[in-house]
Amino acid sequence: MVEAPGNQSQDAPRPLRHLSVYLVGLVKGRLWLKVLVGMFLGLIVGTLLGPSVGLVEPERGLLIGNWLAFPGQLFLATIQMIVIPLVIASVVRGLAASENLEQLRKLGFRVTSFFVVTTALAAAIGLWVGSVLNPGGMMEGLTLPATGTGAGAAATMPSAMELPQALLGLLPGNPLDAMVEGQMLQVVIFSIIVGVALVSMPEEKSRPMLELLDSLQQVCMTVVKWAMKLAPYAVFGLMAQLTTTIGFKAMLGMASYVATVLIGLLVLMGVYMLILRFLVGDSPSAFLRNTRDVLLLAFSTSSSAAVMPLSIRTAEDKLKVRPSISQFVIPLGATINMNGTALYQAVATVFLAQVYGIDLSMGSMALVVAMAVGASIGSPATPGVGIVILAMVLQTVGVPPAGIALIMGVDRILDMCRTAINVTGDLLTCRIMERLAPDQAPLGEP
């Protein structure tokens, strides 16, 4: 397929969207359906091996469950392994796609502001839905996980004296250390600095680095393609292991929590569609129809980073977004726009506070919103990361992080759903930025 030149010269490296060829086959092969089938088969097998039915001894059932989960653990490890180089290459090349520093400054401010506002809104929706539906009230009589020593103590926030040093700590003194330790916010800041530097350089000087990053992206997407072949087996094994461990009845008992999160995500999707209709003027039904494939793939993979090329292709071809906008917004959004994850963290915090009988004050709820925004900005776009962030949020407001054990069993399906919402937010942002920048050349024009 021949790419439209847009605002790039003929000698410029190919945009990230050309890597969508790795993902188109997964869409045509209905990966999302295979994942759902694997999930339900995993529930059935796990129920047969678990304590609810007891076809095998508990120890043998756990052993079988651990081996069944091996493909799932391999899938998660592979995605986590590749996400940092993929994000670095994508953010840097996305910034380099901007025509000039002035456009980059305006677009960066608008995009970041929109991401922060919508993430805070998503967390507030999660708190509201969790408080209204009160899912924790349906868990009376449950044996709670031990909180451990000091687990319920709230973490302290940086003081005014410590704040300047904390802000300086966001700049990676050693980028390699930040990559090794998985400090995604520092990695993104480093990538932004490199990208801005490349925009400031003459094209003949920046082209070799961009070509190297293009090759790195292709390597990453090849590994992602290999990992995606494991996705149905991964979901099957992880669900079988979890059901084997806790039993099907215990998972049914979490139905109120799952329903609350899903309702919150639907409310957030409704807010997105209202923004699209009244701020951009687009038809929500047409938007959902045009983005269906990439949303289903995001649901299947639970990784917004893995579907970035298809997201960019969808934004440019179906949503008519300029490459200079899509190639900046999508990679940045895959890293810092985690609205679905923020909503999930808020609902989970309210749910566990209700389970443990902890009354969250208005100040604590405001802190949950602030923590959800900050944690989402720095989180990697990989499966299962929401649980890690949730532990930090819980610790901050004094809810025992040990309660995470209650919701681990149902996190897989929720992770898939919130990833689809995250990608929806990225695509919506592309349309809004396109609408707010009418002074630039239309898509495909020099």
C-alpha cells in the first residue's frame, strides 16, 4: 500500500501506521472471538479442576492450573519486555512527525490538558458509580485477606519543601536506569526531549536516527505479532488457573464488582460520545463503526501500545486525521491516557473501602482522583499494570492493599474492557485535535 506523503518529504522514514500490516491479520482472524472462547473454556476447565467440583485433589488441581497458565505468563512477559522500546520509538517518531516546534508546542499543550481533564473525569465517574451502586455491601460475611503490619497506613505526599526535588526526579538522570526499572513517566519525558531535539535539527541530520527507530518499531511489532498468537491460549490458561485457585462460586460472588466497573466504563463511553457529538460534530454511531476493528483488537490484547499502528491507520484513513496529529497523539495517548484504568482504580478503591468498612472522606476521594491521574500518566501500556497502580492508590488513602487479592480473579476481563476504553479516548482526542487545528493543511496536502 502506498502511503500518502502528507507533510513529509519522500525521503523521510515511513510513519508508524505502515506497521499495521502486522495487526490486520489478527483483526480478520477475529482474535477477539478466539479470546472470548478461550476465556469461557478456561472458566469451565478451572471449575472442573477447582474446589467447587473437586474432580481432582486440590494440590493436583493447583499444579495443573499453574502449567495451564504458562502460555499466559509467557504472553504477559513478552508484551512487558517489548513495551519500553516500542514506546520510546513511537513517541520520538510521533514528535518528529510534527512540522515545526510551534505546532508541537500548541498540540502538546492541548493534548496533555485534554488527557489530564478526561482522566480526572473518569476517576470521578468511578467514585460516583461505586458510591451509588455500593458493590462492597454485597460481600458481607466474606473472609477478608489479612492486611499485614501497617498495611492500612496512608502514604505521605511530598511537602512543599520536597516538591522541587520531586519534580527534578521526573527527569531521568540515567535513561537506562529508568528503562530497567520500568519508570514509564521518566522514559516518556526522555523520549519527548529526544523527539523535540530531532524536530529542531536539519532533516538530513535527523533522518538516520528516525530510520533506526523505524527499524526498532518493526522489530517490536514482529515480537508483538508472535505474542498475539498466544493471546487465546493465554486467556484460557490464566482464567483456568484463577478459577482452579479460588473456585467458580467465589468468582460469581464478585459479579457486583464486575458489573459496577462495566457500568462505569459504559458511562465514560457515553461521555465520550457526547463530547464527540457536541464538540466535534461527528456521529457517534459512525465513529464506533469506523473504530470497531481496533477496539476489538485492543479488547483482545489488553495493550494499547500493541495496537498503536492500527490506531494510527484508523485515525488517518477512517477518521480523516492528519498524520502529524495522529502520529503524535496516539503514541503519547497509549502511554499517558489511561482513562479506563483510572475509572477502574476509583471503583476498586471504593469497593475495597466498603468491604473493609472504611469511610472515604471527600478529601480522600479527591486524593484518589489526583493519584489516579498521576499514576495513569506514568503507567506502561501493558496487560495487568492496573493492579500494580491500584496498590499505590489504596496505600495512599489508607485502604489495605491486601484486598487486591479479592479482585485479582476477575481482573482479566476488566483489563480487556478498560483497554478498549483507553484506545477510544486516544482516537477521540485525535478527532478533537483535528477539529481544533483548521488553520493547517488538510490531510494529504503539502
